[in-house]
Amino acid sequence: MANITLRQIRYFVALARHRHFGRAADDCAVTQPALSMQIKVLEDSLGTALFERGARQISLTGFGEAFLARSDGILQAVDELEDLARATGGKPSGKLRIGVIPTVAPYLLPAIITHLQGLFPDLRPLLRETVTPRLLEELLDGRLDAAILALPVSEPALTEVALLSEPFVLVRPAEDRAKPVPSPAMLREMRLLLLEEGHCFREQALSFCDLPPSRPREMLDGSTLSTLVQMVGAGFGVTLIPEMAVAVETRSAPVAVARFREPQPVRRIGMVWRKSNPLEAQLMQIAEAVRQASTHPGEAASPP
């Protein structure tokens, strides 16, 4: 059997993940013919097919499934060897694959990235924005180095570092500005607009209103906070958003913002990474820089 290269394994894993030659090639920053050729060489070396190629879709063979499980472990081990070498440098440097949930990314990422670049000019952040379940999956698989999301995640394999706490606020039509702030029990009787399933902020809002996870009646599921706020401005209902989103999301909609009485609903935002990551010390430095940028975004926007 010919030698199997790391490049072939990376191409194979990308194709197994995307099930599409074009998207896998884009992910690997190569041309589609180059990726296809390496997959063919790999299959010839192994003496068996890794993929079933249909007219409209690509699927893994039984051997391909087993090969994928081993390949993920190999690539994670190689990445950790690279991280081990970087850890000897002391100061964070090189690529940092970091994921962020959508209810944080638009509001804090600009300040966070600017601050990180000012403190660690040799650091190269590679960003991924998606919902919490996907971030955790990619983090545990070794496809991400760290993630910024809502705590707790209660995953024994991950280190959690708290960054900040922030309240939720009520967004309602502008004409309701003078009305009393509704209680959670009153919210249950209103047309409450929330993010679609998969967003942790949805679950937190449902918990505050003491609503079951199943979809309540008279509720719209939106993919972004912007959609929800614009629908409120059109008189379609009310919604909850995190405080960090207020300045961005309410500036172009005829809505009113109100705070709830104590105890206010709050969420904790933190940074998590694998306990096995040899970059623990550097990730702690990065987490502290992210905390500074998150709690003082205006000041963090300018490099020191």
C-alpha cells in the first residue's frame, strides 16, 4: 500500500463533511480537479472505495464511515502537535479557529478582533458563526480551537471561562412605550417572537417566560434578531433581545425598549475550549483579552 498523506486525509474529511466536491475544494482552498484526483489516489492506495457517487449526491461507504472516524482523530492529533509547538512561544500566535454564536457575533466581534490584533499582532483569528450545538460539535471534533457562547455548556471535556453577564430587554412597538412592563406571566399571553430552534437565546427566553420548549401558539420563529425587531416595529408582536444588541437592532425600527423588574432575566457569556488543548495558557490570555473587549467595547476598539 502506498503512503497516505495528511493532505489526502484532509481532503477526504472535507468531502465527507460537505458531501460536495465543489464545497470541499473551496474549504481546502484548492481546485475541484485537484481534490478529486487526490481522493482517487487515496482510494486506489486503499484498494477500496470511500464514497458512493450518485447522480445527485455523494455518500460514504461502510469502509468510508470507519475511515472517517479514524481520520478525525489523526487530524486532531496533528493539530494538537502543532499547538504544542506554538505553546512554547508564550504569546498567542498563529491561527486561532474560534466560533461565536449569532447573538454575540455582530455586536462584539469587531471590538474583540481589533483588540486581539492590537495585543497579539502575530495571531490570525479564523472566525465561524453558528448555533451552539454545532459549535460544540466542531469544538469536540477538533475543528475549532475555542468558542464564545452562552454558559453553562456542562460538557466535561471542555474548560469554561466566564466573560460577562448581560440582561435581556423587552422590545415592543413604539406606541406601547408608556405601558407597564409585562411580567413573565403576561408575556405568555402575548404574541412572542423568538429565534428559531437551535439558538440558545431562544431557550433562555422560553425559560424566563416559563414556556415549554415546544412552539407556543402565536409565535414567529426568526433566524436573526434583526428580523424579530423589524417584525415588532411592524406591530406583529413583542420580543426579547440581549442588551448588547439594542444599539444595532433598534436604530432603524419604530420600537420601544424596556427593562424588566428585578430579578431581570440574564445570560452569561463565556469562552470554552477542550481541556486537552496544549494551548491552555495562551487561551487564558486570549479569554482575558476577549473579556476586556466585551466589557469595554468602545475602549477595546482601538489597539493599545
